[in-house]
Amino acid sequence: MKVMSQQAAETRMDVAKAIYVSVELSQSTWLVTSFVPAIDTKMARKGLPAGQIGRLLSLLNELRARAHRKTDSWLPVIVIQEAGLDGFWVHRVLADEGVESHVVDATSIAVPRKARRAKTDPIDGETLVRALMSFKRGEPRTCAMVRIPSHDEEDRRRLVRERKALVVERLTHVNRIEGLLFAQGISGYRPLNRDRRSRLEELRTGDGRPLAPFLKAQISRELDRLELVIEQIKVIEAERDKLLASERKEANSAISMLENVRCIGPEFASLLWTEGVYRHFDNRRQIAAYAGLAPTPWQSGSVDRDQGVSKAGNPRLRTTMIQLAWLWLRHQPDSALTRWFRQRAASSGSAQRKKIVVALARKLLVASWKYVTVGVVIDGAKLKNA
């Protein structure tokens, strides 16, 4: 007991040798909550205008000077903030100024499980400070800190994300045009075909009339927006191909290795590269959890089961891996992963097959990660250059 009390005292002493600050970011006000264990018994709060990073740095210097006057030592400042709409620019400024900064995944912080729990910015600020102190004490599973991407890593994934958003917008315009025409008894019109303008002039409603003037004008404007989106997608794909071409020149390029696998093209390869395999993972569980494909356990007493995948990771990577899993079954029929799927799905219905595909997506992600990082070829997979 005496040894344990000494260790606890040392832990408290280490925690006391710092200034802990949380910053609640919003579009109007930044709420700064600070706590100095060496001299304070309560947390202090101060509001700052949003975006005033200079005032935030001045406040941190004031906290250090105040702690120095009372402790006669310069304590380091440790700052925590939630990952949100402000991105990582605040963290980068603090890091450039020599301040230890952390960005936390807000969903990883434990909160009261009451049906109606109190939630205010001051309460959230205090919760962040307590989570930061627990994290610095080394307590396990206190919270999950976000890995901050570099400027280049953050910028190059914009191409894939913008293209995905434009593809969704393209589908919206297509569905709207087809819906407007279907309401007039017209089907079979394909807005993505190159003859969309000329065919629009030839269309007749179900009762044999030409398109009404205002309806025709509305569809024409929809085609204008659709053609703009199509052109922007082409521009983005050209920029993506240029980026991939420069990456292929590097030795042991992840892009070249991924594209060499049959059924993985430039779009899948670029998304896997920019959203997943560029990061460092210690083991297969980490990369599966990052994609939200890891099972969520539920264990209590004699009850021990999985609740399905967590969906707490990168949604773009998770969606892409599930799409790739279906393509893998078609284009890699002799691989070990495909044989595993067929064995599991042999006596299963369609609903169960969808669950098995999610498991296949997790296995395929782990296998792709091993292939890119270690060079272990996926068992039975066909390569394009083989």
C-alpha cells in the first residue's frame, strides 16, 4: 500500500507540472478553459472572439506568467480541442509556437449516460480538460487523439473527395430530369448521353404532345448544370491522373502496387492511398477500426456477442472497401478471400451475404495494407503484370 501511494503521489506531481487548456471552437466565440493543478482549485474560463489566434496565444502566455509568479517555474502549456469544422489550422499555429496541442475525437470521451444530460460549452470545456489530464497521466481508453495529417496529405485527398461530391451531384441532376420526364409519360431518356440536347427536341409526352415551354426550359437549365458538373469531373480526373503519374515514378509506390492488382483502377487506388494506407498503423485491428469495419463487442456476464461494425471510422474508406469487395468477387474468383466468402455464403440468404461482404471488405483492407507496407501479395490474387 505504501508503494502504491508513493506512485500515486508521483503521478499527481507529474500532472501538476503543466497548464491544461481546452478551447471550445465555434463560429462566434472561442471559450478557453484553463486549469493549473499546482496553484488552482477551480477551472477558469475566458471567452475570445472566434478566429483571434493572437489573443489566444497572448492568453496562454499570461497563464504561464501567472503560474511562474506563484511557482517560480515555467510550466508547459498543453492544449486540447475537438475535431470539427475549424479543421487543424489552430493546432498547427499552436504547434509552430512550441505549444503542445492535441485534437481529440469528441465521440471517444466518456459522458454521463442519463436520459437528459446537461450540455453547455462550460461543461464541455471542463470535460475536455479532465480528459486531457487523464490522457497525460497515461490512463488507458480515456480518449482518442486524432492523427493530424500534413499539409500535403490533407490537400491531395481533396481531389478524391471533391470528385465523390460531384458524382453525387451528377446523379441528383440525372434523377431530377428523369423524374420530370417520367411524370409526363416519357421514359428511356438518358441525360448522360451526348445526344441529350438533340433528343430533348424530339421528346413527346405520353399523350403525344410536345414538351411544355416552361418544362422544356427547366430541363434545359438542369442540363446546363449537369454539363457543368460533367466538365468539372473531367478536370478533377485529369488532375488526379497527373498526381498519380508523379507518384508512380517513386520506388515502391503504393499507387503502382495497388493499380497492379486486377479490379483496382485509378479511382480505387487513389482513394485507398489518400484515405487509408498513407497512414501508419501498428496492426490490422487499427486499420480496420480506422475504416469503421471492426466489430463492436457486447459482453456482460454470460452474454458475449458482436453488435456489427462500429461505423465510427472513415466513411469514405469504408464505403469504397465494400464496393471493392463486390468487385473482388467478380474479378478475383480464384483468390483465397473469394473462396472464403463462397464457403461462408454457400448456405446463406441475401441479407446474410451482405453481412459477409462487410467482413470480406475488412479482410481485403487488411490484406491490401499488408501488400502495400510489407509487400505480402494477397493470397491467390491475380496481378496485371504477372
